[in-house]
Amino acid sequence: QGYSPHTGGGLRLHQFDHDKDGLHDWAERWFQTSMGVADTDGDGTSDFDEIMKGKNSLSAEDDSIRLERRIVVDRTVQRLYYYVDQIKVLDFPVSTGNPQSETPAGEFTIERMIDVKRYVGPGYDLAGVKWNMQFKPMYYIHAAYWHNDFGKRTHSHGCVNMTEKDSGLLYKYMDVGIPVIIEGTTPKRYAVGT
């Protein structure tokens, strides 16, 4: 029925992480990793870390990248999803481009990564912006310290804004070449649902 065998209260597998490795128990079943051990293959790297990098977490001898990874940004609901092997592993609130400066829809890839960057344009000069992942020339997924509207409204000139914590986590596991899919409709009046 999809209920977690490790907890009472009617929690489902996708709502509970028994070994606290960052993968909920449903994902553990999908990837065939242990729900009770954070490092199934005993190689010193957690299942979460290996899965996030697309690696085999079942064999300490096999360190190859073999699981498909992709980022999906849904402009309609202002969310970013990170998929590994068709499983949604991360789900973060974001702020995409405003109606007059939309984040471009389409299929892209991570082209380059920059730890800290300065953004300068008409009416803005933002120094010290962290965790910049370029998916198209002039367009990045990055942290935004100047607002807290993530998941609620648009707020950029076309980039995808994230909290520093969320973007830092995504950046840690990102690689050049990872697909980025931008879909959905930009809210007409900035706020989600408009």
C-alpha cells in the first residue's frame, strides 16, 4: 500500500527517510538501496551522495555515472525539480523571470558553473551571487539574497532564483552537460496562480 514499515502514524514511503541519508524510503526501494543503512555499498559515500551524482550506490567497485539526471523548472508553479533515473529527488521553490523578462522555455544543458558572480544590468548591480549554473548565454540558475519570494512569484530578468541553501545543494551535485528543461507558463501578474 506504500506505507512505511518503519514508522507509525500512517506515513507513506515517500514521506519518511528511515536511515536519514537524504533519500526517502520510496526512492530507496526504487534504487534498491538499503532503507536502514545510509551507505549501502560501504564505500564511505552515502547513498544520497552517489544517487545525486548519478552513480551506482550498490557496488563499491563501480564508480561510473550510469543514472540519467535532469533539472526541470516549472514556471507555472515556480518550482525546480531534480530527477535521477526518472525519480524526483529534489523539489525546490524558485522565482523565474518576470512577465516582461521571462525565463526562456525549452530544452537546454548546464553550460558552465561559477561559484560567485556579479550581475549588472539596467537598474541592478548584484555582487557576490553564489552557485551560478549557466543553462543558456546570459541565463543562470543561481542563489538570490535580495528577496524571499521563492515559490510565490516571479522575480528576475530571466534567471532562475533559488535560496542560497537550495542552490548550494544543487550546485554540489551538478555537472556541465546536465539537461535543463524549462516548461510551464509564466504567471501573468507575477504571483503564482495569476
